Amino acid sequence: MVLESVSQSQASVPPAQASISHAQARRIALAAQGFADRLPAGSVDLRHLRRVVRRVGLLQMDSVNVLMRAHYMPLYSRLGPYPRTLLDRAAYRAPRELFEYWGHEASLLPVSLQPMLRWRMARGHEWGSVSRINRDRPDLVRWVLDEVRAKGPLTAAEIEDDVPTRREQWGWNWSDVKTALEHLFWRGEVVAARRNGAWARVYDVPERVLPHAVLEAPTPSPADAHRELVRVAARALGVAVEKDLRDYFRLPLAATRSAVADLVEAGELLPVMVEGWQQPAYLHAEARLPRQVNAATLVSPFDPLVWERARTERMFGFRYRIEIYVPAAQRVHGYYVLPFLLGDRLVARVDLKADRQAGVLRVPAAWIEQAPAGRAGRGHPGLGEVAEALAAELRRLAGWLELDTVAPPLGGDFAEPLGAALRTSVPVGPAAPVEPAAGVR
């Protein structure tokens, strides 16, 4: 098996039917996700963005903006500080390289995958409230599509019907016009031309947004499409169990199993056993096994490295839950908590908030991960090393976010060491100073 070099020294990936160690699986997964790639030496450009997108396959979107919109963060985690306009350009300017659709939840995906998702477009929306609009008000759906076709690009507010907005559930108070638009969006009959300043989709018809070559591409059979999506997921994950492969694009169980069997038969996936894993795994035939991974970066809650929480725990021994929707008094780690990747391990987590008005990166809490029993000293960094590395990363992140200072941590079992490191560490790269300490509780 020929392996692409990612470091000065690199081991061979074990052959099919072999067992691989837990540490090997972790490094394979990180390399597949792009964390073993060298950081750009100069300015980050579209070539670097394309490299990351090829690695991860898609970027999940989310409306929470307490730190930074979710789809911008995976590029930062793999490239360091980069101009966010690069992603906006790829997603919302011609010639389009990315488009919005339901991949792993709402996502930005390469336009080349649009034909592979037409099987999903042909199905009813997974939310019954959206599917019902076509049954209950087909006249409205047709009218909305005609409005977009004649006058687009348009937001829902610009074509609002005189139907009262529902307000019985906060966050889901869509009008029937918005519901009709989301039905049409699911079916691929309208697409997102861009997002406006309020984060609302601006809708248009596909022929005015997507490349003609994509729209004219033949529609593959569902089986062929599922096989390609599993192929993309397998390449992005490196080594994975069946559930990991299915979750990447939220695919049906039977279709995933069939696709995995086909790819195993074709030699693209190699069955392996991973130390400590209870389920059989599949290694991508082109997976790389670096001898070491030298990452030092924060990872978004919606990063593909950690979005499948069972895989995150299996791979890193890191139990991770997002607590945005948990009442404040019941949160364990905080509102918007990012894992910290150092080397090939998730070694800490920090609750972060970008206070843009004050120009401060706030750290409500910081927490250290303890080394697994019996493994202390075997490649696990010490508290001081983690604190210094995380302090440098917080400075780098603050600089990228155009914030002036990093506030000292307010809580968590790692607040004191991290606070001390923030006061004494030397900034690395685009960075920000630290506010005077106001005490640690």
C-alpha cells in the first residue's frame, strides 16, 4: 500500500484483517481529517480551503454565534487564522464551489455532491410539519416557487404571505411561506443564494446559482449515490465502524450496509479490528498513519472530528456533550465548550464567548482531561505543557476573531493553571493580550 507522506517519518498502515492499536486508529483518524497536514507557510488561499474540504467532505452549519458560526471553525482548526471571506467566496460567489444542503444536518458541501443527494431531495422532508405544507397548501408552495423564480433572490420576509406567524414554540415560529421555502429547499427546487446579515437564507432557483455542469450531471441511482457518500465518509474518517460511516451523511441503515459491503469487495475498505473497540471497523485503503501528530488547536462542537459523540469517546476517551440547550444550573462544563487538541489527544476543554462589544475573548470555564489510568507519562502532556499550549491557542483564536484581549478563566478545574499561563506566555502568531486578572473562582 502506497502512503502519501505527511511527516518526515511515517509507519505503514496494517494490512487487511489485521488488528490496529488504539493509538494507531487515533492518528489515522486525525490524519484523515487533515490535522497531520502542515500549516500553510504563508497566506491562506483557496487552495488551502479546497484541501480541507477534500479532507472533511462537508462543513456543518449552525445558527449559534456565541463565538463564531460553526462552518468557519473547521478551517481555522486545520489552517490556523485565515480570511473568512475565502469561505464566503467559495459558498456564495460564482463560480460556486460549495452549496448549502442537508448533509450532516445543515451543511456546506462541494457542488460535485449535489447529484449524490438527489435521492434525498426526492423524498419527503424528515420534519412532518414541513412535509405537510405541500399536502395542505400546494397552491401556496407553487406560488412561493413562482415568486422566487420571477423575483429571486429573496428572503422569506420579502415574499411573506399574510398568514399569522406561529409563536407557540420559540425558535420554530415559521410562517407558512418560510415552511414552503424549506420544503422547496429540501427538494432542491430552491437553493441558498447567500445569507443576509441576520443569518437568514436568501433563496433563488438552482439554475441561477449552481454551475450548469452540476445541474446537467446525470442523477445516479440511490445505490450508487449511497456508495459514493460512504466512500467520502470513509476517506474523511480514515478508520470507522459502520455507525460512523452512516452518521457522516445521515444515511439509511440498509443502504449503508450495502455500500460498505460493495466497497469492501472492491478493496476500498479493509476490515480491521481496533484495540478496545467492540465493533468491527473499516480502514480506508488510502488511509495514512503518521508516526506522530503535532496539532495544537481548539475544535468546534460541530467539527466532524467530534460530532459523533460515541466515536469521540471511543477514539479519544473524551465524553463530550453540547450543553447549549441545558438549563444553566445543570450544565457540567458550560454553554459553548470547545475541546482542545494537543498532539493526538483531546487534553482539555474551554467554555468560550466572543464579547465583540468589549473586544474580549471570555473564558467562563476551563477544564483539564485526566490521563487514562495507567497511561500517565506515556505521551500524555503535563499540566504545565497543556496550560502553555492552550494559552497560546486562545491568544491565536482571539487574534483571528479580531478581539483585543483574552479574559482570565472564571471557573473550572483548569482555571488557575490556564490563567497563570495566560499572564506569562508569549503570544504566538496573530494574538491578543490578556486582561488584568480579576481573580479566579
